[in-house]
Amino acid sequence: LSSMTPTIVMKEGKPYLVTGSPGGSLIITTVLQVVMNVIDHKMNIATATNAVRIHHQWLPDQLMIENGLNGDTTRLLKEKGHQISVRDAMGSTQSIMRVNNTFQGASDPRKPGALTLGY
């Protein structure tokens, strides 16, 4: 079983967003958060890629958050009983988004040396 999740989001019958990430059990939530940031929160691909991430899975039973999550949010999650584990980085997406017949790319800054190139 693999968590591999290469994702193509279509808009009006054309590819709109393409993204994917390495990261084992973190792959699915990493990719989903980038897609949600673009579609639900109307972020451009660079902002969506750079946004703080969270992850939860059955084992270990803890909520992993990246450094930079709002302190009030972290406090509220702890008050609700979540066991919080703070991490420096989760996932490493590579993404392309089509905007007005141009392509915008974003390489995750969590991966040192990652670059986005186009022609």
C-alpha cells in the first residue's frame, strides 16, 4: 500500500492545479492542504505551498503541527485534549497552477535546494 497521491485538479475541463509530495504517511494531508488552500482559501500556489501544515493519524495518536501555527489555535487544540507535537517541516510539494493561460509553479521551501523552473 502506498500513500502516493499525484493530484490533478480540473477547472472548466482543463488542468488547473497539479501537485504532489513525498513523505510517507504525510503525503495525503500535505497534498490536500495545498489543494484546499488554493480552492477554499483562494491562495496563489506559492502562498498555498508556504502555509503552515498540520497532520494527524491513528498511530502515533498526536496532532503534528509545524512551527508557526497561531499560538491561540495551538492553545485551543490543547484545551480540546489534543496531544501536540511541533515539527519544523512536513512534506515537500511541487506544484503547477494555471492562471489566465499562464503557468505558475511553486517548489516547497521545506526542501532545501528545491527550485521551480519554467519556459
